[in-house]
Amino acid sequence: MELGKSISSLTVLVHIMVWLLLGFIVLFYPPLTWDMTVPTSFWIKQILNFFMLAGMFYFNALYMVPAFLVNEKKTVFIVWFVGIIFCFLVLARIIEINLHVNEQMAALKGSKSIKSKYTLDVHLFMVAILVMVISTSFAAAQRWQSEVKKHEMIEKQHIASELALLKAQINPHFFFNTLNNIYALTYSDIPVSREAILKLSRMMRYLLYETPLESALLSQEISFMNDYIELMKLRLHAYTTLEVQEFKSDHEYSVAPMLLLPFIENAFKHGTSSLNKTAILIALNAQNGLLTLRVKNQIHPNKDAAGGINGGIGLINTKRRLDLLYPGRHSLIINEDIENKMYQVELKIEL
């Protein structure tokens, strides 16, 4: 509230200063350079002209431009533009005549000829056009800035809503896959399935209390990923070799929660086999503000994996979240070698 008042006060002050400067340069300074003392009536005329110009400026900027020019009623606005300048010049001449400014100026100059009341005051005419052009430009610029801010606000609200939806879709998707894994374990090894449920409860706690936030500590995200990897290890076949390089970080960074896991989850989903030898490599580090995740796995057909290696709601939503959360600050390279049945992901994020 205080900031808003300060900005408003500053705007009013700037307007006052600009008008004082413009009025002095255009209306008051030139007569001071003349080699004579101008009568008081002349200064009264200039002051009245000054206030009329200010009134024209703000009425045009605050009402006429928004009401007509912005609403594509250009003909009406042009008529107004020309008409107000004409009325101003007529009114200024009436004031000049009633104050007998021309007679007093002629007397000071020692001249018997008096300027005709029908003569166009070119200087005042140019000043009126200048004021109206500046007023129109000022109002148009304000309108444009207002539209830009409105568009940015709508875009931010849209992005926030979309991110919330994406996050809401990812969490149930994760639970669906994990519960399926635990379900499979209950048929083969009940003690191991109990251990898996314990790990899952810890992961659920993280999902409930941390993922609703816009960001989480990288160390928390790494701990969550470690739990997930340990959970997946419980059901790996003997044919699968898993290499997880030690996660390294030189600083306690923040990162969007559940942003890295879908790539690891994808590797376990498509990179394991009960019939063929396969390998999965996971490497993550954060150095000098740059987070790098590398995941490499062999591709094996999986009838339970909907959408293929590049499909599924997890990866699709994660790509969209990256675009929204880190625009211009991330790179995602996915190489799928069908011939050699190799799939590799390299994600870099500027934190």
C-alpha cells in the first residue's frame, strides 16, 4: 500500500514538473527575451492558455483516446482532435481581445497598427498540436502498457494453473506405477514387499508436504530419488545391471519437485528385462549453478508401459513443466537408438 502511494505521488510530481518546464519553455521564456516589459494582461493570457492546454491534454488522454481512438472510432476522434484545437485558438483569441493585449503590446512598441483578430497565431497553433500529439501518444502508450501487464498476469495465472494440473497428474501417475511394483512383490517376497511399503510411506510424506511447494531443496529431491531407486532395486532381475553414480552438489540448490524422477522412472520401466541382459546408468550432479542429469538404458519391449519409451503422461508433463518453469534455462537432449536398442537422456538446468 505504501509503495503504491509512493509511486502515485511520484507520478503526480513528475507531471507537475514536466508541465512547469514545458510551460516555461514554450509560453513564458520567449517573452522574457524581448527588449521590453510586457504588460500584465499578456501574462494573464499566457497563464490562461497554459491551463487550457493542460485541460485539453488530460481530457484527451483520460477520456477521448480510451473512448474513441482505442475503440476504433477514429473518425470521431479526428473530428475531436481538429475541433478542440480550433476551439482553443478561438477561445485564446477571445481572451486576448477582452484583455486588450494587442492594443497594449502595440502601444509599448510605439506602433499604430494592431494585429487583426482574424490572424492565426501560428506559435499557439503549433503548441496546441504538440500538446495534443503528446497527449494521444501518452494515452496510447499507457493503454499498451496496461494491456501488456494484463496479458502477463493472465499468462502467469494460466501457467500457475497448468503447473498445478501437471503436478496433480504426475503424483497419482507415480503412485500408480509404484503400487503396481509392490503388488508384484507381494507374490514373490512378502518381507521385501513390507520394506518396500515402508520406503513408499517415506516417499509419500515427501510428496504430501514438499511437492505442493513451488520448489524443494535439491538434497530432498535426491533423497526421494534414492528411495525410489532402492525401491526399484527390490524387483530388478538378475539380468539387469544398475549403476548409480554418486550424486554430487557444490551448493544447496532449489529445484522444482518431481521434475527429475520421471526420467529415472522411465529407465526402469523400459530398461529392464527378465530374459535379456540389460544395464541402467544414472548420474546427477550440480556444479556452478548447473544441474546435469544423465540417464542411459537399453530398450526392451514392455507390454505394461503405455505410450512407448517417449510417451506416457509422466514424460510429456515433465517436458511441459520444464518449458514453463525454466524457459530458456534448460536443455533436454533425448537420443533413441533403435538399431542398438539404446535410450539416453541428458537434462541440464540453470538453477
